[in-house]
Amino acid sequence: MIQFNECSFRYQGGSHNALDGISLTIEDGAFVGVTGASGAGKSTLTYAVNGLIPHHFSGDFYGSVLVNGLDTVEVKPEELSRFVGEVFQDIDSQMVSSVVEDEILFGMENFGVPHEEIGRRLQQTLSLLGIEELRRRQINSLSGGQKQKVAIAAILAMRPDVILLDEPTGELDPESSVMIFELLKTLNREFHKTVVVVEQKIMLLCSYVDRIILMENGHIAFDGPTAAVAGEADLFRAQGINIPRVTELGEKLTGMGLYHGALPLTLDGGEKMVREVLADA
Amino acid sequence: MLEFKHVSYHYPATPPVIPDLSFKIEKGEFVALAGSNGAGKSTISRLSNGLLLPSSGEVTVGGFNTKTTRASQIARKVAFLFQNPDRQICQNTVREEVSFGMRVQGFPEEEIKARTEAALETFSLNGDWSPFTRSRGERQRIALASVLAGKPELVILDEPTTGLDYKECTAIMDHIAKLNREEGLTILMVCHDMELIQSYAGRVLVLNRGTLLGDGPTRQIMKDRELLSKARLRPAQIPNLALRLGAGFEDVYTVDEMAALLQKRAGHKEGEE
Amino acid sequence: MNLLQYQPGNSFLHRLNPITKLAAAFLYGAACIISGNLFLVTALIILMILIAATAGLGGRALRLTRNLLILGALMFIIQLFFVRSGDPLLVTGGFVWVTTGGLVSALLLSLRVVAAMLPLMLLFAITEISDLCGALVKKLHVPYRYAFIVTTAFRFVPLFTSEFHDIEDAQRARGVEYDTRNIVKKVQLVAPLFVPLLTSSLRKVDAGAISAEVRGFNLRTYNSGYQQYPFHLADGAAVVLLVALIVVSAVL
């Protein structure tokens, strides 16, 4: 479980708080999306969970963040990484090895996982992500989607309870983006990982995550179940978030008195809505 | 404005990235080049302004053959906005950055001054800022102002919205669309975001493995689910919804059209009752 | 650039222990430097190309030899005019330009350079840098920190190269011409590019450091590595052969 208690943070030399009085709880097994404009504090929020704030980035830290009951100020990031792993924004520069296998081994080796266990976990992780055939490949020869899978595998192999991802689809094409979110869904539903994903593509979030957090200038502007986003569309628009077209259609149809149900967020929801309108008509 | 005539391109000792490509873009068009990663989009955009030269065939742009014209000469007519503004920005102030391109292209000093100030104004930029300390969205705007300041005739956008939030993205795209509408600036936008393509482009070239699978008005291409899926793409949300709804929805393309059609249907029913 | 890139394979050479390969490359080079015999040094170059061919690297060895010969030729010319021993060979207007001693020593020096560098450069073709560093840490207990710096540096080379090309492209697209022959002008044009390159490099290095830190980099010891690098009979045989080669070249 992750708990923010009135947490604020200002980067050294910063002119404003990157996090501003954040209070929030993320339960075990949650699948959460974090969105908001650039500079709203989304990446900073993830750094507060894995302890990079205040240990790596210096600045003024107020309040507290608890991860599985551990205060992030008191334990080091490498201690926290037994519970929390983060896939960072820049796919290429977070790699520490040139070969896929070595990348996945790195964390396990450092934490002194017994060698017979390492072999087993390596195999499991590769097969879970469907990248067995990439095992001996050079990382720089892989496609963006494949690299992202390797980055996720490297984190998963360390068996954290919580996986943080910072815009994992930023450089991916639509097909690979969907593939990554399908993977996150599997990790959440079948392997009971807590998944927190920072994402600009609101349509992907709406189709996959259970809860959405909208950040604005370091504080939380919205935090609720995904289905509630449609009702608060104006809040999201004000933050420059691209509301799904089907939601806009829903608003329009409601305004015209043709539709009275809950506003849809996904293509499936949109189809259901239109069929309802057609049946009523 | 831009024409590819049986162009092929391959890096040494590898199968061709582009086997045989021909297309033509007229002045004033807003064309999207759509395809998934690895489809050859970047190669085509770099072939378009002479950064790469075709292995065979010919590329002509703004009346120049890229094989026989210096890249700097082409640069006066063809601007290129890269995905990552940090690769372009190399001057200490926004003003120097915006004037840099014109300076190396040998514009007269007075014209540089006038155009720089005009570009700063258009893009709401402060010339005294240090570009390195601005946000990603602002840096992309600085880069755009800089490539457009010299009034090119064609601008190539290489996935211009990567790393930007939606607000920054629309700000930049609206600027470009305005120049296209009002000044007849020709646009070639490399992109895989189908919503963005639907909102801005009039025509789409669909690309897969260096081969043109489709070329037509955006409205028509957006309805061709089979074609798009061959290129590992999907239609934008409303055209996709219309496709799912099937008969009677063939002409629906936007939120407004969908709402209008549903209202008409509801009206008909009420009329019958 | 790609003449130093690792080429995957399963040949006898590929399968040797990375430490053996490193030692072998140095010993072979040492043999070439010790030898004062022009014919032996030439034979060692040819032998090295043949050895490389057994690992499917004959073509690369030839290309490397050609490039090294250019370097060798340069050293040949310098040495030729600086060593003045033996009989005069080229005399104009009473000034001795070239001597027999100079010719022999220049020839020997340039061939030695080629012969000694060739195996070291081929080492990279048959050894993954990460394996080499892994073995050095595991077997020789080289501190992991240093090994990590080396592997990271090698890993970043292609990243920086492609970054630099992209930056150069972005400037060329704006009309900057880098193909000028004027060296002063060229420096003036290229210098500003280091600003974006430096900015992005620092950002990448910092991101890499964070990623390593949170994955327990500081907890690592020489024994952490999962990959084992056992020595086999072949490794012993290779070392014995090379020691023999050194003896031969010292005697001849």
C-alpha cells in the first residue's frame, strides 16, 4: 500500500512546489492512471514513491510517503525497490546492459538473489512477457515496443509489489501501445501487481485502468474511478486533456435530450450508447 | 511541390527500406504520412528535403531535384521540424535561435531582423529567453518558430507532438493549420496518431514497410478499416464507431455528424408515431 | 566504427574465456613487438588474418589490416627520415635523406604497429564487452564500478553517434553546410552542436545512473554476477601456444 500524507516537494532552486499537499492512498492490487499537463508533477509523484525524492533529487520535502509501512525518508531507494519498481520515461538511457538477458539479471544479481533462483526467475520473466527469443539479443537492435518489454521485465524480475511506469507508450506506435497496456492488465489482474501508470493518452487509460488521478500544478485535481471521468469532463478539458470523442458525443446527445445514461469513455461504451439511442428513437 | 518518382532507398548491404515509391503533393495541401514505427516514415521525410538521397529514382521538391541541389538551397524552401526540439536548439537566446536558420541561409540582415520579430510575435515567444530553460512544449514552439521564420513553402513535421501534452500539441498544430489555410503553406506531417490526422490532415498516405498501401482524402481512408489494419493502424474513434454501426452510418465522420444523424433518426420516429 | 562491433558467433575463438581472449590478444601483440625479424612479423599478420577467418572474421581482419596499414605508412614515413644509421640510400645535393638503417627500422616499426594492434581490435569482434567486464570482475575481482563505467562508455558510443547524426541532420535541414573544406569554418559550424549533444548526454547519463541506483547498483559485489566464466582446456592450450610464440619470436 502507498500512502501520501500532506506531501509537498520543491526541487532545489525551483520556484514552486512540484508536489503540493498531496494526500492519497493506493491500495494493493490497484490499477491507477495518472494524467495531467506537462509539468503538473506526474513524474515527481512517482519519484516520491520510489524514494528518489528526497534521496536522489534534493529539495524541500514536507509531509510523508509510506510504502508498505516504510517511510520513504528513512529507507534508501534501493531498499524500497524490493517493493516498488519504476520503468522510467526514457527507454534507452535507463538500460544498464547491452544484452537483454543481462538487463533482466542486473537487479536480481545486485540484491543477491540466490543463483539457482535467478535462473528460474529469468526464465519465468522472459516467458511471461513473451520475449524468450530475445534473450541473447542486443538491446539497441530491438524495436521500441520490444525495448519497453525488456525494461518492464527488468523491473518484474525483482518481484516488486508495485510497478510504476512513466509514459511507457510515449515513443510507441498505436499497436505497441495497446500491447503494453494489455501486458499491464495481465500483470494487474493475474499477478496481482499494483500498477501505477503515468500516461498522456487518455483513451488508453479509459480503456484499461480502474482509477484515474488528474494532476494540476502539483496537486490533485481529480481522483476517482475511471467511469467517473466522463461526468467531470470539463475538469479534464481545463487541464488540456483530450477527452475521448465518444464522451463528447455522449455530452452532445445528452444535451439534445436523446440520451440519459452514463457517459461512455470507450469505443464499446460509445457503441452501446448509440444503439440505446437508436432503440429509444 | 513535392514529388517522388520511383524512389528506392537502402542502407548499405541491407534490403531496401523503400522499394519503389511514387507520389505527388501539390502546393497548399495538408498531407499526413501515416504508418507504424519502422514503416519508413522517417526515411521518406529525410528523402523529401535532401538529407538523404534516393538510391534510385528522383525526388523533386519546390522545383529542385534533391540530387543536384545543395541541402542549404533546399532549406530556404523546405522546413523540417524534428520530433525532438533539443536536437535543433543550439543558440543561447530564443531570438538568436529563431534567426539562426535565416542567417546560415544568407538572408539580408534587415530581413532577418524583421522576420525574427514577426515570428516571435506570431508564436508568443520572448526573444530574450534562454531556450534551454523553457518547458518541452515551449521548446517545440521555439523550434517551430525558427524553421518557419524564413517563410518556407513546404514544412515537414516529423511526429511533431511526441512528448507534448494535448494542450501544447493543439497549440502547435493550430498554428500550422492556420498557416496552411491562410498562406497556402504546404504540410507533410509524419504521424501515427489517427485522431490528430483526422483533426488536421486533408489527405493521408498510408505506409507499411516502405510501400504505399493507400492514398486518398482523410475522410475516405479513415473508413477503410482493412487498409489501416494492414498498416497496423486503426481508424479514429468516431469513424470507427460509424464502421461498427454499419449500414446507414457510412457518411458519419465527426461528433457533430453523428449527433445530427441520430437526431434526424429520432425525429423521423417521432414523426411516424 | 562498426569494425570494432561485436559479431555474435560460436567459433573456437568465440567460445574461449573472455580473459583468455584478452590475454591472448596482448601476448600475440607482445610477440610481434619483441620480434626483430621482418619476415616473422609479416607472417604473424598473415597468421592473424587466417586465425580471424576461422571465426568468420576474415573480411573484417583484412579491412582492419588495410586501415592499420595507413597508420603504419604514416609512421613509416616519420621513422624513415628520423633514423640515420647504416649506409646512405637517398642523397641529393650532399644531404642524406634516407639511410638503409632508417628504411629497415621504419619498415619494422610500421609492421609491428599493424601486427600488434590487429589482435586487440579483433578482440572486440569476438568478445561482448559486458562479458569481458563480467569475467574481469568475477575472476580477477576488478571493482564492479570500473567495469560498469567501461561497459557504459561502450554502450553509449552508438547512442551518442546516432544522437549526433540527428543533431547534425536538424542543422542541415536549416541550411547549415558541413561539407566545407575550410577547417576553421567547419569548426565554427560544428562547435555549437556540442551544446545540444552535451545537454542530451548529461540527461541520458543521469537517467542511467538513477536507473542503476534504484536497482541496487551500490549493493553489488564481485560475486553478484549470475553469468559464470569457467576456464576450459582450450583456454590453457591457447595460453601455452602463445607463450611458445613469444619464445619463438624472441629467439628468431
